[in-house]
Amino acid sequence: MARWEPNAHDRLQRAALDLYGERGFEQTTVAEIAKRAGLTERTFFRYFADKPEVLFSGAGALQEFLVEHVAEAPDSAPPIEVVASALEATAGYFNERREFSAQRQAVIDANVDLRERELIKLASLASAIAEQLRRRGVGDPAAALTAEAGIAVFKAAFERWISEPGQHDFAKLVRDALDELKAVAAGA
């Protein structure tokens, strides 16, 4: 086995996702993931704290991205539009990773512990967005409600994007979900 190989993170992530899909999350070991990637278990733990983190390692970067976009939005923009714009900006990332995202979500959907971890990560996103909205001068409960609504919009768009591959751009689905939320809130 080579001592150093490029793209170890991505290779481990790909190997894990493939094995989770083939054998199931619970039946896959770290040793098997490392072997499939052509790396050692020790290398696995340099990149990931545990098996589930392979599926969630991008959450911190997503949170930073969203918070940064919320912070940089024009002061005159309504809070829900600020959050929607930040979510739409993630389209470049997601549109390039449709297959990975669909496989990842299938693994998560098949395991109750992973679904729980996904909900925790989404709650953390909502908290971070709400905090940034507060820094922009949005009071409570508006900041918390806007952030939670944004995460609901994100989830609805993501689920549709996964279930209808190739038919829609992620940004358009975010906008469609937001429009639907607005229509429901208006009683339409």
C-alpha cells in the first residue's frame, strides 16, 4: 500500500459511499473502507472521526458558505430573500454532485441513526443562519422563524432535486419551494 496518495479524503468518501450502498452502513467497517480506497485505517481517521462523518463532513463548509452569504447580502433585502439567495448560491456545489448527493441521501434514509444525525446538522445550520440574521439586526422570533423556514425550503428543494434527477437546477427548486411557502403563508 502506498504511503501517500493524492485525494485520500475523496477516495475514502467514495469507497465508503460505494460500500454503504452495496453492503449497508451497519455492515461496513472502517477497515473495509480503507482497503477499498487503497489506504490504511489510520489514514481514514486522519480525515474522518467516525464512519458516519464520511456522510456529513461537508456540513461545516456548507454552514460557513451560507452564513457568509447571509452576512454579505444587501442590508435592504428582506430576511427571507437573504436566506433564499444564500440557499440558491449553493446550486453550483450541489449541481456538480448530484449522483453523490443521491447516493448519500439513500444511505441516510436507510438508517435511523443517520437520519437523526442529518436532522442535527440541519438544526445547526438553522441556528447559524438565525445568529447571522440577528447580527444583521433581525429580531426574534423573526430570525429564528426565517432560518427554520429557510431550512424547510432547502429540504423540500433537495428532496425534489434528488427524486427528479436531471430535470431541474437546484437554485430553481429552492426558488420554487420558497414561492410555495409564500403561497401557503398567504393562504393561497
